Amino acid sequence: MGRKRRKDRRDGYYLYDADPMHKLMPYLMPKRTECEVFLRESVDISSVLEYLERRKAVEGNNVTLFSLLMAALVRTFALRPDLNNFIAGHRLYRRHSIDIGFVVKKEFSDAGAETVIRMAFDPSMTIFEISERLYGKVNEFRASENSGADGTIKKFSRYPRFLLKFVLAFLRFLNYYGKVPKDLIVSDPNFASAFVANMGSLKANAPFHHLNNWGTGSLFIAIGAIDDKVCALDGEVCVRKCIDLAFTVDERIADGYYFMRSVRTVKEILADPAVLERPFAAEVSSE
């Protein structure tokens, strides 16, 4: 990261070379929730399941379907950097790091407490490093009393209504200029590159989820359950194991062509998951 320039923020740098349309769009559509674009893509994960089956035989294996999907997402952000753009203060920025937010339930029951986690991943990380970091953090949070953003949420929830309204309005003002205190947002997934919901762990389909006007989050991804789907492969009709990925994206950060090529990149990685065993390089073509 180079020297901070006048328009840069603490959490991202201003894109001086953005095209005129993307500079104008935040003024035409100032709210993130009025710029949502939805896309559901069915992905063949037969190669992923075969890879995971091979990994089970390896001593100390900690790679799961969720950690592999997270690694594929990190690799896609590295290959397709415009996905890490965000709008704040009517300007287009790019984050300094790849951060992913997700929800963790301490136990799978109606009364089971849940927490939100935001984690930073280096683009050079392999699938093994991401899995180790991911589940290390999850286990740490499940064993603790206050996890992720819980402490901050509980603190603000105790404020009287008039004070809470004033404090949040002031924080929105600070966020406009990129001045929200780091301690308040370091665990907030609304400031992450993407928020991921693993609905497959609940045996549920992938729903479309809204974005939030609070924060800078521009991408929400819901992962559905594994299902058998009829596909055409090499001219033959067959049944394959698939999952649905539901994307909600802020259309102001890039154009539709870029988004579709990015989805294609995800599918290319999942077709050959062993590529994630190697540190980041341009192994997977996005052309």
C-alpha cells in the first residue's frame, strides 16, 4: 500500500481513474439498497466433492466444503479486484484488504446464540491456511462469552432511544468521511468485502439477501444446500451434484460484464479445486 492521498480513506483508497459513469452513479443513486442486483447461479460441485473425499484420507485434514468455498471466494477477489470496490461519501473506493463476514451459531437450535464474524484473508493464502484460520476463529468464538461484534452490539442496545438515534446518525456522518473509529468496525461484517451466509448447513436453499446502507458492504452471497440436478455434459444428459449461489451486489462498483466474468471465475476454480493448494497466481483464467 502506497502513501495515503487526500481523498483516500482509512479502509480504502479512492479510484481516481474510475470511468465517468461510475463516478456519477453514487449521485444518481445514493443509497446502496436502491442499487441491488440479484443473480442466482447453479454450480456443479462434483469435482469439489471428489476433492474433499480425497482430502479425508489425509491426516490432520481440516478442509470442508465451506472453507473451500471461502478459499474460492478469496481467490476470486484476488483475480477480480473490482469486486472489492465500495461506495462511501458519494465516491468509489477499493479496500486495502480482502475481508469476509459470516454468521456462526454456537449451537444448531432455535435458542442457540449466534454471532457475526469478520475476518481478513491474504490473497496468497492456500486452502489449508484459510481452513486453519477460519476454523481456529470459529472455535475461539464458540468457546467465548462475547464473540465477534456482540460486545459492541450489546453496548449500543443499552442506550436510550433518543441517544441511540443520535449516536448512529453521528456514526453515519463519520462513515461518510471514512472516520469511524477502527475499534467499532473491525468486527463489523457490514464493512467487509463480502458477507456470506451458509444456508446449506441448515439444508436450506440460497435466498437473495438485501444489502445494508450502514457500512460499505457491496456483496452478499448465500450458499444453498447440495442437490441433484439434471445437466447436459458433453452432449449427454446426466445428474450432477450442484449448489446454488445467490449473489446480491451493489451495481455501482462495476458493470454487469465484470460481474458475470467474476461468477465464471468462481465456477472455474470450483471445477479444479486443487488450484487452491498453491499460493495465488493467475492460474485460473478470467478471460
